[in-house]
Amino acid sequence: MQPSLQDGVLAGDLLPNEARQDKEFRDGPGAMYAAHQVNLAKKYGVIRNGRQIPAQQLFAPPSNVGGALKSSTVEGLEALAKFNEQRKKSESGDQKAEDDSAAGAAGMAASIANGPGDRDVKPVDVAAIKQQIKEMDDFDFAAFRQAMLKDLLNNDDQRKIIEDRLPPLDLTDLIMTGWVSQVVPIVVDKFEPEFQSMSTEEDLALKRIVMEETRSLAATEQYMLDKFSVMAVACGTRSINKKQLPDHRDKDGNFDDALFKKKFNLVVKYPFHMIASLGVNWFWFDVRVRKLFVAEKIKNG
């Protein structure tokens, strides 16, 4: 999708969470992109580069008094340039696998280690953190602490250490059986979970369970998002240190609500930090599975 400055909305702009409650909100794939529901962006503004921009600022009439551009116009042009740069990088299959996984259940699982409301699964930018330290006051301490806690688990060094220990996955196994698993030695001989790929049936089942609970419980959106994250971890974890977890599928391989509830009730009792590690590592596993389907360019000869 190409970015557009039409109506002040860029392709990467997201709707704020409160827009979900609007009676005009249309749910579905990509529903939170402001470009798909500009009418709601005009009511609630957008989230751009992690910062909320009010509707009044976003859709204010352009002004070029004195030949100077509005700050919002400059911001839009900068975001446009950044989008084009990211688009070039995303043309590679590996980057697409990363982005697709981050947008799905694995991305939700990976965000368990983050603070409230933070669903970004990208590793922390160390240079940005150093700059934050220089400009920090008491009000910023909570945000800094949240970033540091996230970086302990979700960083490029940890990922490389773990993935260097792993044999490659086999696409043939996935095609023949419908799923693939991999033992991941996070802490060798002490913490070695086995992750399994998620089917479309399982993904839809988890979303259905969350939707049903949302209708029946007066639960906050944050609670349901966090619960879905832990549900994804439970579904994607097959065993820990060779100890098999209860299967959430029946004898025919179909998703079973009662069996999943039994498995979830076991996993949810794990220490929070253990579940956070499982979430991040299952996300990386999901990326590796998606990369199995990335076409490689074969050189002549």
C-alpha cells in the first residue's frame, strides 16, 4: 500500500484504541489502519510513529504564511520518506516474514514482556535509550524502566545466540504433517522449550474465545489483549525440558476448547518472566517457520 498525504492520513497511521468503541468502526483485517477508516481518524486522530496526533491538528487547513511549512506537514513528509525507506527494505522475503509474524498471534505473544499498551515487538534502540537518559526527568523514569525490562529478553544479541544453536527447520515436515516443531535451548540444559507452529484453525479458535469472553465479561481491552498473548504462548508451546504439555487438540487433531482450557490453566501459572521469555522466543520461531515459504533466487549455473 502506497503512503498518501490525502486528507492528512499516511499509510502507516493507526487509529487510537478508543476508535474501536465507535459505532461506525468496521472490524476486519487492517481495520486499525487510519487510511481504511478516515472518518474515524477525523474524530479521534491517529497514532503516528508512536505518538498520538489529534484530529484538529491532523486535518487543520494548510498554512504557508511566510513561506514556512506547518510542523504537521513537515512531519508528514518525514514519515513519507521513512515509509519509502522501510518499503525498500521490506521487499526482501525475510523482512516480510518478520512483519507478517509481528502482525499475528506470535507478535502478541512476543509483547508479553512489554509494558501496558506496548505491542511493539522490535528490539529496543540502544542509541535512542541513551538519548532518553540524557533528557530524562522523574516523569520519564517509568518509560525508561519499561524499555530496559523489554530489552533484557528481546534484543538482537539474544536472538543470534539462540538461533546459532538451532538446526534448520524442514519445509517438507510442515507440508506433510501440517505442523512443525523445534526444541529451542534458551538456557542450555536448564530451559529448553519446544515450540510448535500454529494452524489457521488454532488462530481463529483463539480469536473466537477472546471475542466470546469480551462479550460476556466487563473486561478492559488491555486485559483481553494480555490474555490473548498468554493464550498464544500456551497454544504454541509443546513441551518444556522434554516434559510434554497437555495437547489442546482431540484425537483427530481438531482444536478442542475444553482441552485448551486445561492447557492454558497450566501455562498461566508459570512465572511471569518465564512466560515473557516463551512469548519472545515463540515469535522468533514463528518467523523462522514463515521464512520456509520465502522463495530464493537461484543463480544460473
